[in-house]
Amino acid sequence: MRALTFLASRFVAGDNAEDAVDAVCELNRLGIKATLDFLGEDCESEAQAEAATLEYESLLDSIHKARLDCNVSLKLTQFGMNLDTGLAESNLIRVVTKAESLGNFVRVDMESSAYTQGTLDLFKRVFLEHKNCGVVVQSSLRRTAADVAELNALGARVRLCKGAYKEPASAAFQEKALVNKSYDESAAALLKDGTYPGLATHDEARIAEAIRFARENGVAADRFEFQMLYGLRPKRWRELVADGWNMRVYVPYGTHWLPYFTRRIRERKENWMFVLKNLAGG
């Protein structure tokens, strides 16, 4: 456990918001945008959901006070969706409204496929009145191409990732090649018809394909951004910025780091390689 704690400390910005804000200040100094994530999911009570909501409201104030180029990301089960959808919706509206008053943006993370439809339904209801929020889709899921088309038509900002959850074959592609194919096709649709999409990947082939598509189809660099996880491939962040691309780093903080960290190193073998390379300074 001690070794795992040491590893996680490289990829989680700290235990509290102050640590996270300091990490974002350094990223911004390098020309890198950020999104802050207060770790936690599957809350067990309304009190826990309320505490998470208050943390995000305070976090938005801290971002504004420090004048950071940074938004926030959150999980709906942290806001109570696993207890009551109405509770999660009310809490999300509070945070989105707070962000709106400060000129900021809220990203609704995607969780396992058990929550995909509920997350998208709730997001779309809130988006009708609050355009300063976006959502995440996962290329591993079979439904994602249809979801991307619908979200593009709504004008919603979408983050595309591969997905870090163990999913059944009925819901998700099991072969790496099919997940990658889905990613490239969804990225192309977002670049062509999306509203400032975030392409979240550490896979160099996926990055190269997105750049190729953007250049060949006249998609300007300011119309989208690449995204990566805090602690993974920091050299590549700087290279992408130097080449004129927008780069945002997902910065998690908090004491509930174990599910976040273990999920990312367990589900995809390439994540272990990125961890080992970054521990060696790569």
C-alpha cells in the first residue's frame, strides 16, 4: 500500500484545493490549461453530496481569485445520482450556476456504462438552461458514435476519452483496435461538427490522427484542445503547446484517490507503461 501511495502522489495534485491550485498555477505558467477534479464518487448520503457541492463552489471561487486558466470536472455519483437523480441535478445546477456567475465552465465526467444514459439525460436537461457545461463520452462504448452526433447537434462541448471502466461486451468493444477505431471516428466527427471538443488521450497514434485530420480538413488549432492526465507525459504537453495546439491537463486532488488511480492502471496495459516512463522522467 505504501508503494501505491507513492505512485499515486505523482498523479494526484494533493489532498486539498490549495495544493491543486498551486499545481494549476505552474501549468498555466507553461501555457497549459487545466481542469480540477475533487476526487470522489458513489456518495453514501445526502450530506456527502452536499459536502462535494460546497467543495466545488469554493473551488470555483479559488480559481477565480487566482485568475487561473482552469475549469472543473465532476462526477454525478459524487453529487448523489446513485441516491436520487433529482438530488444530483439540483447540486449540479448549483455548481453550474456558480461557474456561470464567474465566467467559468463545468465538465460532467462519464462513469461506468450503468450511468451513461442517466448522465446524458441529466446533462441535456441542465444544458438547456446552462450552456457553460459539457460532458464526456467514451470511445470504448458501442453507443458513442450516436451520442457524439446528438451532442454535436445540441452544440454541447464534448470530451472524448477511451474509457477506464471494465465493461461488458454487450456495452463496449473488447478489442483495443476497435476502441481506437471508434476513438478516431468520434474525434473526426467532433473536429468536423463539434463545439470546441476536448480530445483526451495519451496515445500518440490517436494524437497524430487528430492532427492529421485537423490539418487536412482546415480545422484551426483554436477550435479544439488536447487533454491528458496530471503526471502523465508532461514532456508531450509542452511539445503540443510549442507546436501551437491547445493543451489542458486533468488535475485531480483529494484523499479519495484509490479508485481513480487503480482504475487507470488496471484497465489498460498502456497506462502502466506511461506510469513507468513518467517515474523515470519520460
